Amino acid sequence: MNLEKIRKFVEENPKLVSFQPSTRYPNLYVVKYKRKVFYDNLWTPELLELRGLVVDKDWNVVVHPFTKIFNRGENGTDIHRDESVIAVRKINGFMACVTRYKSNNVISTTGSLDSDFVKLAEKYLSHLTIWTGFSYIFEICDPSDPHIVPERPGAYLIGMRDLVSGNMMPEDFLDNEVNKLVNQWHNKPIPLRPDWFRIPFGNLVDISKRAVHEGYVVYGQTSGTVLKIKSPHYLFNKFLARKSVEKLDVMLDNPSNVKKTVDEEFYPVIDFLVENKEKFKAMNEQERLQYIREFMELR
């Protein structure tokens, strides 16, 4: 990452980048692309690095989260089916970083150093004894913040980034680091790790079609390409749970059209919801997800 180039880009593009001072940490700033970038697909190499980057007043990097990655097929992102990849199970929570800075743990999310989500992450991260010079990147799952896929509550270590080189630590290194952290966390929530494995990408694509979790983050071992692959299970449940009442009416009044866009395994769910349309429409997001889960478990 060329920090001077990014600094210049931020200064010259205030409509694309938010440079937000912290109220809890004087002289620290969160740098993040604005929603316009995401919705209008305005990505540049600089913006890909601005997913919650934290710098001080002199533009020294304090927190360095993941570089933005795309879903498979998005902006032409793909990996050859025969390439060996590392696949990491994607945890359905929210991302938080903890970094040692001036003898204190600084905790941030992708957009803030001050939000309620930062305070929630502190429950899992504030007491950690961590290496200076690294951002530890976690996915936080807490019962107070339900998502599409139910997860075991906790802090899942999903990355470590060297603040000087910008390099990411490999998965086996993360496994070892969690083992060290577990020994520190007496009478505290224990840190967790997502499952990961090596596999040809084509085989992973087939496996993901049957997955009942969010999907995978995928690291190409030859090309160096990194991408996300979401499971149909996750996408289908998200699609149904977040539909407005008006759009659900249109969708469930025309089930044959919906079936053209989903896998056959979801046809019984569509038929079930057509039969129980009014009840389903009256539910909130989490009630809808539970309703679908209970139906699937009975089949």
C-alpha cells in the first residue's frame, strides 16, 4: 500500500471518501469509502484499501483491516476451477479490529472507533494481550446482533495484518495465535477460529451449493486472487427475510417466476410460503428466518 498515494487520493476526492475523526481516541481518524462507491461501482486501487483504515494526524497507519474483496463474478473476479485454493468458512457477524497503540488496545469496526458496535466488540477484545505492529481482525457474533445465519457467539480471528508491510498472516499462523490467546482468556469469552481447508476451486464451488452457512472466503494459491463465494442457502434466506411486504405480495402471487431464479431444493419453501403468505408477511426479519429454518428442519 502506497500511503502517500492514498493520502493524496483522500484529499482530492472528498465525495468518495469519509475522513472521520474519533471522539474516543483524539488524533485518530477512520478513513472509509462512501456508499456511493459501493452502489455505483467506482472502485480504484486506493478505495479498495479504505475499508476502515485508521490513521493518526500524521498519517501513520494505526489499524489496517482487510483490503476490499469482491464476490465471485463481481467485476470479473474469478478463479480457474483447477487452481488450488484455501477456503475459509465465512462467519456471519460484524468485523472488528484490535491493534496495540501507545500501550492500549484500540478497537474499531469498518466505519467507526466510537459506535455501539465498537463497544460490543470490546466485550470480546479489550482484554487481549496482543503483538504490537499488527491489526488483529475478528468477526464478532453476539446474540444482541442477530444475522441471517445463526453462529456460536464469540470473536472469530479471521486475519492478522502487519502494519509495516501490509502482509496478511497465513491461516496456520492464525490457528497458533488463537491457541496462545485461549491461554490468556481465563474467565473470559474464548477466541474462536473458522474452519479452513485446501481444495481445487471447482470442487469448492460444488460444495458451496450445499452449504448451510454464509459461504467462503477463497484465496487462490497460484493466481493470488481473493474472492468471496456465497451459498445459495444464505442468499435465498436473505432474499426472503428482507423483502418488503409489497414485494413479497408480488413474489408469492407469482411463485412460478420465483422458481425460475432459485435451485429446485428451494421449491418446497416457496410453496410453503405461498400457502402461509399472510402469516409470513406479518413477521419481522428474524421471525421469518426462524420460520424458514423450522420448515427446513421438518423436511
